[in-house]
Amino acid sequence: QVQLVESGGGLVQPGGSLRLSCAVSGRIFSINNIYWYRQAPGKQRELVATITGAGSTYYGDSVRGRFTISRDSAKNTVYLQMNSLKPEDTAMYYCNINAYWGKGTLVTVSS
């Protein structure tokens, strides 16, 4: 059984930082691409960042240069470091591996 559990969301002021975590159970962690998505109210789900099994990373245009995705294979955890946060980054953030999704963690950027 594969489970993904996100954490680390919260309320932060514009310009601030947060680090999201996605703890992954199951054997698929090390060999698969892992994705962070987000979805704001009334908007379509957006791919934010990708990390491949080989460690290559890719970012959406709206977050490139501000967000960093990383993985710790020893802890079966993937992280999303978010810096210089903007109000438009407000959304539920989800991690995804293949057909598996977590329940998400809410990020709110507001003064």
C-alpha cells in the first residue's frame, strides 16, 4: 500500500518561506518521478515541480527561481522549499507518484 502524506503548510506573509514535506510509504519512492502540484480555489491544478528518479528537477514558470524540490531517499521524503512567496502561491499543495496522491497541505500567503 502506497501512502503519501504532505505537511508543512501554513500562513505566511508575502516574501516569506515555507518548506513542504511529502512522506512516502511503499517501495516506489526511489525509482519514480515525484511531482508537486497545487490547486487554488476556482483554478485548475498546476504542476509546480518535478524530481526524477535520477535526481533531475523541473519547475513551472511561475515558481522557477523561487522553489526548490529535493528528495531524501533515506527518509523516503520529498521536499518543496518555497521562498519569496507571493499571494498567488496560495493553494492546496499535493505530492504525486504515479496514480497515488496525498491529501494535500494548505499554503496561504497573506499579510
